[in-house]
Amino acid sequence: MLVCEHASNVFPAPWGDLGLNQDQKCAHIAWDPGALGLARALSKHLDAVLVHAPVSRLVYDCNRAPDRPGAMPARSEIHDIPGNRLISATERGARTAAVYVPFHNGLHALIADRIALGLAPVIVTIHSFTKLYHGQPRAVEFGVIHDADDHLARAILSAAQSKTKLRSELNAPYSAADDVTHTLRLQATPYGLPNAMLEIRNDLIASPDAEQRMADMLAPVLNMGLVEIQKQAKAG
Amino acid sequence: MLVCEHASNVFPAPWGDLGLNQDQKCAHIAWDPGALGLARALSKHLDAVLVHAPVSRLVYDCNRAPDRPGAMPARSEIHDIPGNRLISATERGARTAAVYVPFHNGLHALIADRIALGLAPVIVTIHSFTKLYHGQPRAVEFGVIHDADDHLARAILSAAQSKTKLRSELNAPYSAADDVTHTLRLQATPYGLPNAMLEIRNDLIASPDAEQRMADMLAPVLNMGLVEIQKQAKAG
């Protein structure tokens, strides 16, 4: 199962553009550029269901719990988000009910169904990150982040390092300590499902063709990682 | 927030009575007798929202994940459950979608709303257990069970021991190792919410009056436990 919490840079009513200009609404602060296209192509390759958010993470970041400042951030990197500067408790509740709860309850229903059917779902979240952050370039191209259970993340990293030339690192460009694994903790950990978070540098998936090429490269990597953890499970 | 997963011994269509007789449908295998009445009385005392299951745990046990045998048990204590003997994957999926998913998604929506509003919800599940189990008497009267986070359970136990004459024990008559803390793991742990599972011996809550007396006794115990963990939180 693939999950893309930062798929969208749509700013629908009643929230509107939150006071952002057109450039800001297209920038990585609003979404993860390329992540949805990559996730869709991976979904086809792997015959995996894909769940993705329908609105910008600046309206509600579905990878953050409702009490975290990052759920409806007043500031992102170097940008103030005017429409998020003074959010009442009522407005926080309304956005949570409109975006966060349906996203996670919908994902939970799909996971519960697969578990009931005797399948053993695996949860992989798909993200992209920007090459420049606060003015500093990032060398890493492919990051694999784990939460409490690291075995799928390590298997994917190992596959990426042996099958691709991507500069691949564990827990880069950030880690669970930076509070980026909320979806994994909420949806995968309670059921003991294997899980990992993937981060692709967004200059490598900057066009539909590039998204497809990255999916062609990463699909066998994910398959190899899945085969490896199945082997480990059999070996007990 | 109070949760009562085993509140009901209703066997509605399309499942019907699963081949059970009237005695079995009223016995503790079908539900936790007294738990709902106690939970309702506690809910009034504490001004706490109460979420309870609408059907027998033999149709679906909302305190079990959909892949566990106990979710739709073919046998409970000494009783075979005929209607659960041969359940197809489709039927498991249908019961999960009809009972488990709405129960937990509804509870999750309430929790997320409270978190968004800046409240700090505490999750307490209310159960009852039978005095005789496989023919052996149980001496414990009040059990407080914890999952990963034990601080609320220990505070409640300590309050019960100082404020009541109930024979009170930690992790009795069973513990998280017996796979009885699914709701706590799914709903409280991902958000870091204080949580505990309470077990009351059902001969002590065998009538509406007895449920009310037990609630009158336990409400101050729960309040004392909550005050204690707030103190601990302030002390850091």
C-alpha cells in the first residue's frame, strides 16, 4: 500500500490560498512536487493501492497529528503562511475533521480490510524533498526513513545501493526524530505491519517522464526489499 | 474518554444468534455483563464521552485486530460458537467493515477532534470479567491493565488501594501479553495519550444499583489517578 500525504497543492474553499502567491503555492512548502506522479507510476508497477491527500499540506499536513504546529504551519522554511498565523481552536478542529480524519480513517479502512482478508499489507509512504533547504544543497538523492521497526527500510536501502546509482542513505534528509513518521506510527505500527518512508530529491522527478523513469528504477528496488523481508520472516 | 468494546450482547441480522442458545447469549462469552452500565455511570460522574460497541463481541470483538482468531472466535472458554466455525475471508472482511472499522474510525474522529482543540484526552477502557473461569475462582476484584505506557494504570491502582477495599491488582486477571490491549495500542499510543484498561469482576456489578455503587466508588479513584499523572507531568 502506497501513501502520499503531500500529493496536492490544491487550495480549495473555504480555505482558499491562505494569503500565498502563485510561486509559493507551487513550491515545495505547499506539497511534495513529483511525489504523486512517482507514487502513481509505482502503484501500477507494484499493483499497490495508493492513498493520497486531496489538498495542500499547508491547509492540513496529513503526516502530522492535530496538536503539532506542523499540522497547520504558521511558517514553512523561510515563508510565513498568513492564513495559518492565527488559527482558532474551532478552525483547527474544522480542518482536522475535513482533511485529517477522512484521510486516515479511509486509509485505516483499507488496511483493516486487507488484514481481515488474511493479506499482510506493507505500508510505504512516498515523499520528495528539495535540493536546496535554507540555502544549503543536499547531496542525498534517495532517503529511506524508518520508525520503530527498521527492517523494511534497511532492506530497501540495501536494494537501492546494489541496484541503482542513486546516492541513497538511511534516515536522510531527516529522521523519525524530526516527527516525520506520523502515518507509519498511526497506521502500521499498531498492526505490526512492515513499513518505511521514502524520500526522493525533487529535481530527479521534475517532469512526468522523470517520474516514470524513477518509478521504473525504484519498483524493482521495492520488490527486492519485500522479497528480503519475506525471507527474513521465513527464517524466523 | 471511556471506551466499552464489550458493551453489547445484541446479535442483529444478518448474523443472527450464531447458533447460540439463550443462556450463551446472556453469558460473559457474548459480552462483559455490567460494563456498559458502569461505563455510563462513570461517564456522568466524570463528564467523559463514552464510545461503546453496538453488537456482541462474538460477532466482532472490537478489542481485537481483524487477523486475530479472537476477533470472530470459533471457541470461547468452553463454548463452541457454531456461526464462527467456518468463516470465509469475505465474511471476515464484511464483519470487519460493518463493526470494527466504524467503531474505531468513530472513536478516532472523537480523539482527533479533542487533540485538535488543544485538549489532552485520556483513554480508559471498561471491562468486566467472570468470577469463575474454566472452573477456577478468581480472587481479584479490580484489575488495572497497562500497555506500553504504565503511568496512568499505576496511578489508578494506587488510588484504588488507598481509597477502596477492593482487591485491586496490576495486570490482572490478564495482561497486555494476552493481546487484550488492542484499542489502547491503536488509539492512544500513536498520540502519546495516557491510557489504561479497567477490569471489574462482574459479580460486583450484577444489577443497575450495583453498577451505580461501583461507579460512585471508582469515579473518585479515576479522578485521583488523573490528578496524579497531571502532577507527574508538571514535575517533568
